[in-house]
Amino acid sequence: MNIFETVRDIIADQLDVEKDVITPETSFEEDLEADSLDVFQVISEIEDELDIVIETDDNISTVKELVDFIENQEQ
């Protein structure tokens, strides 16, 4: 499973949305109506699932930004 699919599955589960509405361009706030706590919970779940630590002061607003951040940390 690739990073996007893992992230998409976690977002769908945490925010209770269908997987097929989540694309790389999906905005957490505008498309998924997620607040900062929702995004924090998603990131926490991703950290647990992938056994990584995501430390960012950046405002992650789209799924692609989150996936890119994770991929850059893994290198």
C-alpha cells in the first residue's frame, strides 16, 4: 500500500467520510470540514500506523501536502 492510500484510509476512518471523495487535492478544511483538532487526530493516527513522528509547524491544508510531508520525512 502506498502512502496516499494509507493516509486516505486513515482520513476516511477518522473523519467518517467515504474514501472515494478523498483525492490528493482534497482540502481538510474546505472539502472535509475538518478543524485543527481533526487534522491533529489524523496526524496522530498516521504516526501510530506508520511508526513515524510528524513534527511540523506548517499548516497542512490538503491531503497532498500531508503525503508529501510524510514522504520527505521518510527519506
